[in-house]
Amino acid sequence: MSESTWEIVIGLEVHVQLRTRTKVFASVPWGFGEEPNEQVDPVVLGLPGTLPVVNRAAVEQAILFGLVVDATIPERCAWDRKNYFYPDNPKNYQLTQKDFPVTLGGQVEIELPGPSRNVMGEHKSIRLHHAHLEEDVGKLSHSGSGSLVDYNRAGVPLLEIVTEPDLRSATEAAAFLNALVTMLTQAGVADCDMEKGQLRCDANVSVRRLGDTQLGTRTETKNLNSISGVRDCIQYEAARQIRELEEGRKITQETRGWNAVNARGYVLRDKEDAHDYRYFPDPDIPTLKISRATVERLQKLVPERPFHRQRRYMEKLGLPYTSASVLIADKALADWFEAAVMAYPKNPSGIANWVVNDLLRDLSVVTTAVDSFSETTPIKVSLADCRIKPAQLAGLVKITDEGVISKQQAKEVFAEMFRTGQEAGDIVNAKGLRQNSDAGELEKIIQEVIADPAVAKSIAEYRAGNEKAINALKGPIMKRTQGKANPAMIDQLLRKHLG
Amino acid sequence: MDKSQFLVWLMTNPDMSDALHLLSATEIAQRLQAGTLTSRALVDALLARYHALNKKVGAFTYLAEPDVIAQAEASDLRRKQGKALGPLDGIPVAIKDNIAVKGQPLTCSSKMLAKLISPYDAHVIEALRAAGAIIYGRLNMDEFAMGSSTENSALQKTYNPWDLARIPGGSSGGSAAALAAGLVPLALGSDTGGSIRQPASHCGVVGLKPTYGLISRYGLVAFASSLDQIGPMARSIDDCELLLNALATPDARDMTCFDKEQRTSLPPVAVNQLRIGIPRGILDKGVGQEVAAATRAAIDFYRSQGATIVEVDLPSSDLAVPTYYVVATAEASSNLARYDGVRYGHRSAQATTPVEMMTLSRSEGFGPEVKRRILLGTFVLSAGYADAYYVRALRARSKILSEHLAALEKVDVILTPTVPTPAFKAGEKISDPLQLYLEDIFTIPANLAGLPALSVPCGKSQHLPVGFHLVGAPLSEKKLFAASRVFEAAHSYRHQQAPL
């Protein structure tokens, strides 16, 4: 197999459960982990005589998504019926948007892995074709004695995000999904919890010889429910197609499934067995007008795009790539960081270091016994519960920069701050950590240390021109001040006394 | 009124007889209010008549007597306490069996739903309960409202009270027959292509298909969602309007139902200001002689009252029946897909897999006309055929709408016969669906265009009732009522009693 002479072309259809309290056409709430068929009502079950009523919150979430990805929000959207029979489909048709989707176009910026962890990879823009709203279906399971169906998931609002065939590798597909999940969660549009099936993906894959302009015959693999699954499936399917073509066979347009356990794809149905969904406009839901006032209101909720933020942190705030990347992945963390920078704008990198290294480390440490925390239940502290507030961290960085405490002391102050939520200054005072900047007292100590015969050799070397030899004198001085001395002042006074 | 006035009124009022079953709802309301009649007494009389006649007529498929009596007694108690809820309080309204009533069967006269008990009330039922009306029994119909003779019911036959050898019309045949037989003063029907107006005409009662969107469809089992409307049926115009007023309230559960701001009804027009449009050549198209004569007599009457009669052109009306049978069956094929035996309804005992269960349940549960329409609707939506059938039908539909709206700019109402011929004999057309589909030739355009349309008794063809049909602009129900009230007042068709 010679993959280097082939180009892989991938388009994704991503199904995301939108974050809403109630279902898309019924006023019944939805969530994960309820007993089967608890989250149903006559509308969800499709009882005779029931009618769908569009949940405006779901439409607004879809519009918000569109604004996040710079899509066009049309003046109106409409629903169609997709007709097919299956026991998990309560009406045996699914309400979806075929001709008038809620968003058109748009793009998602992705970042490919760099040559190393510390080096930023290539950025690419993946175009979206559209995104449309539809309803999720229930779940059918087979037991020894028969088949069981749970309609809790039926009617959960789904946004189907359809890309253009812009992705060229499994890695790009994974990067796209990561970027999409970041944008969806940061905008509050969806939680994208893949463990709970909140994000599922269909992958359309074809291959062609490098340089060909015509797309090859594609296959569609349905219902991939993890990013690694998408990556593995695309690698498998592209390799399969290349092997088929190289061995002189043709690719059949077919719908495929993916077995994540043995990492193999299989044929679900070929083109001849393809469903005729008999789409037609749903007569129960009138065309929905999307007012410009609604769009403007939602525009205000659009958060800064993650990679825009990354560029700003690197270019305007001077952060290294690694810190910037850690921060942008978590909107709350990045917002926290920015609040600290607002309080002390002089040293964003210093603040970022504390956030990315110390704060994240301590937040991830399982806490067992502080005050109200139960001793038996370990609790991971979330940023919202964190006792250090952004301005307090800013204060710590400030007094460190100003030389009030040393970097070593700052670590101690941070630990105390994390535990108690006290101000840096209060901790410094209470612990008597203030750096000693009293020249008179320090000069006395310096004179005593210089007089010590044990350091005579170092003094002689320094005077002979060895700059580094002066450092050997600083340790004993710092020791005698119990670490409170200001290192800069020690250096300055030493040089004066050694002449 | 005081006692002496009351006695004078009693002696001069011809309806003040023991024949409570012949009273109009309006008259019942007056008596209940005057304290000369109780709801309980009325219900007792109607139940006695039900026991005497329902087997003969076959109008009702279900009647829960204890529940009906309890509702009547509750109404009488409210009235006694001065808490009567309005003019309908204590008056029975019978319900077509495709409108959901909590705790009662919702069979749609189909084997598929024969054992279904509705867990909820339709919007119209909530509205009737709020008005104090008594929810009174369930009425036979063509299976899933597909038919024009009620012969497609899988439950029982219904007979025309004017001639028991004949059909009552359909699909709201049970509703029309119950009214004509004096089994109930008011009834609900539903109308997708004429299902209220055609049986009303055949049974000599009044039936309105309201403007699409005026009455919530929440709780009406869908046949063709873009055409279906629930409507009032009664023995007089006043009663029909009384019932409509209780039903036509906003409902957020039906997105196609008008909200409060959209309910801007057109005012009535005095008869000497009335402009009546007659579609050119309408009486030449297979209309029975006596039906044509009765229609001409009605036109002459209006002319004599000072109305202006003008001919109107509706060139696309010829497309109405084929357009209807594409649009309605397409929607029906999708609407009826949910009956698969998985969640409720008939479930085949023969199946071994879930998919087989769905197939067999549907094969066993649906009758031949329903299957015919599902197959037709599936075909017209299929890939490769949808453009030739469904998409073209939508274009014809919008043409029919624009022609009607243009005509209704020039006239207040369009008058035609309701049905070309009177009620036919049972079994006469059941094997000839195309002939049967022509029963709705005059009624279908109002559904395609979403316009209000009323059937009013206007004479006889031999011993069988005949009705005329008025179509108006959207929300012109008051105009239709006012125009037909003039006719009704001058003729003796009101409360005409079928010779049972």
C-alpha cells in the first residue's frame, strides 16, 4: 500500500444534543440516567392527536452556534418529515430541516499537532455546509426474551452540523471535532459529553490519487461516538478503499457501521437498499421567521473564538504557546486568567505561569479534608469553588515582582492562599515573610559573614575577577536572615563592601 | 319573566312539548336558565331515545351513561349555586371518535385503535368542559376519517335517519345521523375534504368547516394535517354558531392555530348588501336535477331579498379532486405511520421480530380504504414521482387558493350545492372509490384553500335532504352564519325531523 500517492477526502456530519431544559417539540424535560420511559409525554410518544410545538430555546441555541462559527442565519427556517419505519422512532417519521436549515455556511478553525508539544502546529479553516435542527430518536435494545425500547432520548434536540469535504486526514478530523467541542461548550450551546452520547458523528470518506480533481466514490460510516473512534474509523476506511483501488476493484457507495471493539468497519446497506425517506414539508409546524432582533441579542452571547484568544495571548500578552493553549481550552480558566491580568496588567506571563502550573495542579489534587469537605468523599475543587480569586493571585505576582517577597516565599504564600483564600499581603504579614530590605541590619550581617575566614577564598577569587565567586557568599547571608533578605539588595551591598 | 308571562310563553311556544330531543341548543339553554328544565331531565330523555334508536341508526359507538349523568348533575348543581358557566352549561355535545377525550376510547373507527383509551383531552374538549358542556358519547365515522359514507368504519354501520337503507354521508356520518335522529342537540365533526358538510347535507343538518387555524387540532387524530379542521354540527345556524364560539379559542399546543391577535373575524353583511358568487356552469357538472333545482331556488330566494348574484370564475376547481387526493394521501401516509403496534394499538400476535411486528400489525389493523390511501400517498412522495405528483399538487393548490381569494374580493360568499346528488344506498358505491371521491367535488376546494365553508339544509330530493354550500374569505364565519340565517328563517328546514 502506498498511501503517500493517495489523498483522503473526509466530510463529517456531527450530531450534537443541544443544551436545553426540555425536548425540542414537547415540554417534557430531558437528561441522562433516568429510568426508561420516564421522560415521555403524549407528544414524545406520538400518541394520536398530538402535535409538535417548537422549543424556541433549541432554535436559539442553534442560531447561537451559527453565530459562533460565522454562519449565515437565514430569515426563516422550516421543518420537513423524514419518513422511515423503526421501533425507536415514535412517529415513524423524524422532524428535521431539509431545505431551510437554521444556519448556512460558516467555518471552524482547527489546529493540527505541532512537531513537539511546545511548538504550535498548522492552523486550517474547515468550511461548514450548514447546520439543521432535528429530533433524536429512542433506543432499541434486544434482550433474550425480546426487544425493549426506551423513548427517553426521543425528541431530544439535535443539531446536525455538516462540513464541506475539507478534511484530509483522520488527524484533521479529530482536530476538527476537538475545536468544535471547544466552541460548542464554551458558547454553552451543548455539553458534548460523548460518554452520554451527546455527540455522535457520521464520517463520509473517499480517496483519490494525488492531483486528481474529481472526488472518488464515498462511503458513509454511521454513528461514531468518540473522537478516537472517528480517527480509527477514518484510518481503517481510507486504508480499505486504497487497498481496494490498488487491487483493481471499485468502491461501492454504501452505508457502513463501525465496531469499536475490534476496530473494524462493516457494510450496513448498499446503494440499492438505500432508504427513500419521502421528505415533505411538515404541515404541523409553520415556517419560523428568525427576527434580526433575536440574532442581534444572541450575537452578544458569542464568546471569543478559542484560536482568536490564543493569538491574542501570544501576540498581545506575550504568552508562550503552551500556556496560551492550556488557557484557551477552558473558557472559565481563561476568563479567570484575564480577570487577574486586569487586576495587574504588568506581568501576564507571570500570572499565566501561576495559573497553568500551580493553580491547575492544586485544583486537580484530590482534596480530602478541609473544613466542610467530607473526609471520606474526595472532592476535586472546581474553579468556581476555588478560594483564590483572580485579583488575589494578581496581588501575589505584584508583590513578588516588586521584591517584597522572594519567589520561594511566593510558593508558600500561594499554598496558604489556596487553602484559606486570604490576601497575599495578609499572609506575608502573618507569617513574617516580608523580605528584609533594611540596609543597616543587612550590612551588619554582611560584614560578619565577610569576616568569616571560611569565605576568604571566595572573596579573594572575586577580587581576582571571578564574578561567580560572589555567589558563594550569598548563601550564608540568606541563611542568617532566614531567607527574608532581598537578593538584589544582598548583591548590591556585597559588591559595595568587597569594593 | 314572571309566572304569568311564563305561562303565556309556554302555551305559545310550539317546541314546549315532551319532545326534548327536538329542542335546539339555544332553546335548551333558555329553559335551563329559566329553571324549567334540568340538565339531568334532558340527559334522561336523550338516553331513553338513545336506547330506543341507536341500534337502528348506529350513530354512537360508545356512551358512558354514569359519566353523562354525573356531568349533568354537576351542571345542575352549578346552576343552582348561581355558578353556571355559560350558554352551553348542561347541554350535551357528542364527539366524533377521532377527537381525544380522557379516559374514553379513541378508535377512529379502526381495528387498529379499537382498544385505545385516550390519556388526554383534546383542546376542544377542554374548551367544552370549561363551558360546562356535557361530553356525550362517541360517534361513528369512516376509518381515520377516510370516506364519504361511514361505510369504512371497522366498528359498525351507520344509517341515514331519513332513509335507513341509505348512507348518512361521511366521514362524520355518526355526527350527522345523531343530530338528524334527535339523539343529541350538538355534535363535533372533523372535515378534511367535506367530512362535516357532506354528511350534514345528506342528513339535513347544519355543518361548518371553519377557517383553517380557527380551532386547535390538538387532540384531533390527524388524517391530512394541512387540511383537517374540527367543526361544529347542529340542527340550526344559531346552534352551530353557539358551539363554534366555545371551540374557537387560541391554543399554544397547535402551532397552526391562530393566536389572539390573529382572530380578526370579518363582520356580517345585511342580505341586501350581500354579494353572492356562483361559479360559472356549476350546476351543469353532474348535479342531480332536484339538487340543482333546490340550489336555484336558494339563489332565487337571495335575489328576492336584495342580494346581488354574480357569476365567478374558478378555472382551477377542476383540479381540486386530484390535487386533494395527492396532498391528503401524502400527508396521511406519514401521519398514519405511527400506528405500528409498538407503543399502542393493534399488535400482531404472529410476529417474531420487531420489524415483522410492525408490518403485520399494520396489515391486520388497517381497513382497505386506509391501505389504499397510504399506498397512494407513499407513491406520490416517492423518489422519482414526488415532482410529478406531490410538488405539482402543491402548485395546483396554491392556484386554487389564489383564484378563490381573488373571487372573494368581489363577492362575500360563493354558493354551490354541498354534494351533487343526495344520499345513496348503502353498498352502492363502496366498490367504486373514484365515484365516491366525486361526492366531495364542491367541498374540497375550501379545505385546499383553508377557507370557512358551511352546509345549510335547503330542500329535498324526493324524501332526502339537500344542502347548499357557502364558502367565504378567511375568518368570515359570521358572514356565512348571517347569510344562511336569513334563508333558514324563511324556510321550514330548521329542526326538520327525520321520519324514524
